[in-house]
Amino acid sequence: MISSFNTKFRRFLKSEEGTSTVSFALWVPVFVGLVVSGLELAAVTVRHTVLESSLDKTVREVRLGTGTIYDHASLKASICANATILPDCDANLQLEMVRLDLRDWTTPTNVAACVDTSDDVQPVVAFEYGRDNELMMLRACYRYKPISPTTAMGSSLPTDSEGYTAIISTSAFVQEPS
């Protein structure tokens, strides 16, 4: 009985059947991970491009000075109207507008104030209206959930307590005289 087992075991070790299955089983997860990470990178790139473009279009309208008085709500609505592929834009977009003084320059902070969806109350952010000929910085922060948070690309994105990550776009313009 033992010699029968040894014979079958030796035959099993010498057999080359199924070697491609082992290679397939080892390499497929790597390739699937690469493809899904590529999709995540593409999604981040598209979202960021759309946010940049919609912010630029909105700031262009402000710069043209068409006589429209813009406030926080109207700027946010304009950005979200231009960014049609950003899901739930109104709830996940936060705007910050800061005056910049060219004569007494202070570099604006790199930390953007974004909506924290784990809180019921949205944080208060700076939103200052400029005077004539004043340089204004408008920063938009959009939060979203990554497509695949467990892949290499998705897990490297910084997230908050609920799994949201942020895309930040910044634009500047000069407040035209009325």
C-alpha cells in the first residue's frame, strides 16, 4: 500500500500536466490589479480635468464682468453645471475664495477646506468677496469615493474616515472695477 502511494506520488511529481494553470493562477491577479489600477487612474484624471475645466469656465465668466453678481451659491452652481460627470457635485464640492494682496504677499495655505461628509454640519471656510482690482484665489475641492479602494492605486489615495478622497483645483482672477 505504501509502495503504491509512493509510485503514484512520484508519477504526480514528474507529471507536467497543469503547469500552465499554475502560471495562470499566479499571474492573472497581477494583471487584473494593473487593469483596475489603470481604470482608477483614468477616473481620477477625468474627474480632475473636468473640475479644472469647469472652474476655469466659471472664473472666466467672473472675469468677463457680465454684470452678474456672484456669491458662493451661484459660483458653486455654475461649476457643477459645467462639471456634468461629477456625481452629487452640489453636496461634495466646497469652494474657498481668498483675497491675495500683491503689495504685502502672503502665500496662501496649501491645505484646502473640503466637505467632511462624516459630520452633519459642513465646516466654515473662507469666502471673501473682493474689492475692485483685487486679486482673488478661488479653490474648489471635490470629494468622491474611489472606484477600487483596495488596489495599489486606490489604496495610495489619501482618504477621510468615510473613504472619500479629494480633488483640488485652484484658479485666480482680478476683481474688475464696476
